[in-house]
Amino acid sequence: MFITETLIRVRYAETDQMNVVYYGNYAQYFEVARAESIRNLGLTYKEMESAGVMMPVVEMQTKFLRPAHYDDLLTIKTIMRELPVDHRILFEHEVFNQEKKLLTLGKVTLYFVKIGSFEKTVMPETMRNLLKPFFPEIN
């Protein structure tokens, strides 16, 4: 299993009149956390695109348990429970506030596709090799 944590401070512009983070901002929070988790592997999303592969989101589920507020320091835990075997990759997200209370759960499914044709493809070998140590059951 591959797990990373990313910190995000809630900005005033991300809240609504109730001083609660607007629900649409969670898609951006999850994206930042995914990009940082890939970076923590030693690869950047930009490098993957340079190699001809991109990852569009095809499905997103979010469950809101508690609100986040302006100036909260959020910890976004990103979890990959399984190493992808085909064109799909699933990231799970857990959002905690500075008191370590679980606020939000998310699941985001992306596809690996070839740039230009959008033809489904498999995970780039570079990324697979960087992830393998986190999944000893397949080595």
C-alpha cells in the first residue's frame, strides 16, 4: 500500500458565506494531493506527460462528514491500496483538520491514456517500478 500526506491551508476564497469550504474545492484538494503523492515517488506528473501519458479523472466520489473552515490546516492522506494492472488507477483520500478529526472521504478513479489519441494504456513502467516496493505481495 502506498500512502502519502499533503498539507493544505484553507484560504478565505475557498469558503462560502457559512465559513465552510465550498464542496467544489475538494476536487482541487484531491488533485494537489495526488500530484504530490506522485512527486513523493520521485516522478512528476509533468514528466509523465512528457513521456506521452496523461491521467484524466473518470469518476469521483466524496463523502462530507464535518466541515472545514477558513485557515484550517488540512492533512490530505492519499492512499493507493492496489497497484494498477490495467488502464485504471484509484486514489483514496482522507481529509483531516489540525485536531486530527476526519472531515471528508474521497475516491478518485483516473485512466492512463495516450496524449493525443486518448487511447487507454497501462501505467508507465517508470511509475510502476517506483511503486513496486510498496506492494511486496507482487514482487
